[in-house]
Amino acid sequence: MHAALSDFGLRQEPLSTGAPAGMSAAVEAIFRAALSAPSGIVLIAGAAGSGRTATLDAGLALHPGALIVGEIRDRETADMAVQSALAGALVLAAIDAGNAVGAVIRLKALAIEPFLIASTLRAVLAQRLVRRLCRGCRRPVQAAASLAARLGFDPGAIVHESPGCARCGHKGHEGWIALYEAIDVDVAMRRLISGGGDAAVIASHAFRDRPDLAGAARAAALGGAISAEDALRPC
């Protein structure tokens, strides 16, 4: 019997007013806590077309007084976000990065001092969109041994596929589901960032007790929301 998305903290509907659909309880808690801070930066990472704007809008709805600086593309925009946070504003910003740790590394690459990153960041969310399997023709199948191994599933794990039907225009999928990960910039994380911790060290601390994007994709595949093949696609 396959696991439900809720068993992994993943839901396909909004948890509560203002929270984006698909955001897990753990990620939403980090998001809301960061938005309740009087100042700092809440950074949304993802590729173009990953739904970052919708998450920024959700953040603004939850904290109407936040300052949106848009996408951080260069040193000038990054400096503006940091200085606004230091001046007492809660800043919402997007950045083109494949994951949350990559967003922190990108800020460093833009020549922002690590101690400034550490002192102003409140949370970093990363997201990706994955095709949602059609719920009209979705059916359980046993994952091939090689596929199960690549995903870290037990042999014989049940996943789902959608062959296509009239409901989905015979495409096998309908719309998209957003997957998320989040870094909570707590005291220990600030020390790691300001001390020059590399990507592996930051990731080890950030995701020691919650799934990263790859883990969220595996959970969504086990829950039947996406195909196992799509769970393996790069962010």
C-alpha cells in the first residue's frame, strides 16, 4: 500500500490561508516564522518559471508591510536587499538558484560579505515545479529495480504512472505541483555561513531533520502525485 503525501508532510492543497499549495507543514512553519521577524531577508530560490513570484506574493499577503526587491541578479540588487534589511525592513527577494544552499552560495559569489549574509537572512526557500500525474488515469505500478535503487526506494516499491485519458487530453499529466525545501537561518546556521562553511556543511545542517528538494520529490513519487521518472529529473 503506497504512502500518502500527508505521511511525508506534503499536501496538494494550501495548509491555511495565504500558504502556497504543496508547501509542507515544516516548510510553512519556517516561512511563517521568517515572515514574522521585524527585519531581515526571506529569499526565494528557483529557476525561471518555478513559481517564485507566486511565493513572493504569498509572503506579501502574510506580511503586507514587507519590501519586495524582485530578483537578485547582481551585486547592486543584493546590496540593496542587505542594506534595507539592516535598516529595519523585512525584505522578500527571489534568486536564480537550483536549491536553497545554492542561493546562499550565489550571494557569496556576488561579493556579499558572509557575516552580512548571516546577519540578514531569516530563511531561504527553494522550489521547483513538477508535472502532476492525471488523477483520472493514474494507476499504481511496481517500480523497476533500477529506478527504485536510483530513488533510494525499497525493492518492489509502488509508484504511479498515468497512461493518458480524455480528462488529461491523453498527456498523462494535468498541471503542476510545487515542491519546496527550506533553510531556517538559526544561530548555528548563522555561524556556518559567517564562518565560511561550504555547500556540503550548510546542507548537512539545514536538512538534518527535514527533506531537501530531492527528498520532497521522492515523497511525492511515493505518494502518487508525480511519476518516479519526474522525481529524478534535475531541479
